[in-house]
Amino acid sequence: MTRLREIVAYFEAAVPNAMKMDFDNMGFLAGDSSREIDKVLVALDITDEVIDEAIAFGAALIVSHHPLFFQLKTVTDQTPEGAKLVKMLANGLAAICLHTSLDSVDGGVNDALLSALGLRRLSILEPEMALPDGRVYGCGRVGELPAAMDMPAFLVHVKTALKGNGLRYHDAGRPVRKVAVCGGSGGSMIADALRRGCDTLVTADVKYDQFLTAKECKLNLIDADHYCTENVVVPVLAEMLTARFPELAVAVSRRHRQTAQFF
């Protein structure tokens, strides 16, 4: 039987806390490290529906990308965050949340996004950093299509590949070949994409002024939704767990879906 502390140690080595951004709260966030684990549910977020799904599955652990909480000051049922934590602990559920380290680590969110879009990895998008052990990391990726596509065809490709229900975009009138990607909120990476010589940036949560900047800089820009650009990593997490702990029953959430809808 696998104990929770073994899974915690595995993720601390595979997705180091040292890669996280300063604002982040990630890692082993809830639970009894001595608990024996036989079932794990993996999801992008720990929502009420995901907690209910984990309970129905008989899981003792949820592994997620987004943190269960950032700056929790009370643990009561009087706040949404507190109520989720109370319910989880009452049902013996632990939480490991990997967030910005998973964005930056090799094989994480952004490499999964490259793969989903059929792009060959060229480089890290942001300036690279390194851990003391020499591992290089950074957020975002630059990739290349096998052959150039026009923007309308690439929009269909992105929507289909990410299983999204809509896209926001600016078409700069340039063929798509060298593409920067950043899962989640990456509108601030326009300058990085231009510096890397990209014609297109695929990300999410793009603000109005960022669309204007893309227009002025003649950069194709696609907002493909936060959930859709990051949920691609959930199967990767499940595969990591299964490979390292084959005795575990690991399931990917079926209840958590894209929240934003387009009318």
C-alpha cells in the first residue's frame, strides 16, 4: 500500500516547489501524510463537483493543478474555500496542488499544450531559470507547426484540439508557423513571443489592451480559455502517477468541464 507521504515526496522531486512563482501556494496542502492511498482523482481544479466525484470514487487524494486555497485564514463552512476543506477532511480526502511549478517544469502544462496543438518544441518562451541541480525551467513554450497554416484554419485546429466551445482572437493576417503558447493567463507574454520571432500566441484570459498591442505589433493572438489551455496536463498527471505507483487506481475527473460559455 502506498502512503501519502510517498506521493508527496515524488511530486516534490518531479515538480519542485522551487520553480513556483512568488504569489503561489502549491504542494501538499491538505491531509494526513501517513494515510494509506489506493485511489486518486486528478483534476484541473478542486471544485465541489470534483470533491463529490472523489468521494463517490472512493479516493483518498485529489491531485490538481490549481491550488485548493491561497491565503486561507479560517477553516469553517462559512466560506467557499473553508467549506470545501471541511468536507474534504471529513471524508478523508487529501490535496496535492502543483500550479505554477507545473507550468514551468519540463513535461508540464506548456509542453502538454504544445503536444495537443501538434507543435514541435523549439524553446522556453520566458527567459530561462535554473535550479541548483542544473535543471532549466521557465513558463511558456515556443513551437513550430509541420507546415504553415492560414489563421482561419489554425483557429479551427485550436478549437478542435483543445475541445473548446469558442475562441477570442485577433487575426494579424500572417500565416501561422512559429507559435508561442502559455497555458492560463499569458497575455503579458506578447513581448516574449515577439522577441522569439513568433507569428502567433495561444494563451487565455487576454485583456483588451493586450489585443490592441497584438494588433499594433501584427501578432496573431488567440484566447483559447484558461480551462482548455491547461486541462491538457490532467492526463499527464494521471500518467505520471500510474507510472510511478502502478498499484494505485488513478482516475481523471469526468465532472469538471469548461466553465466559460459563449452565447
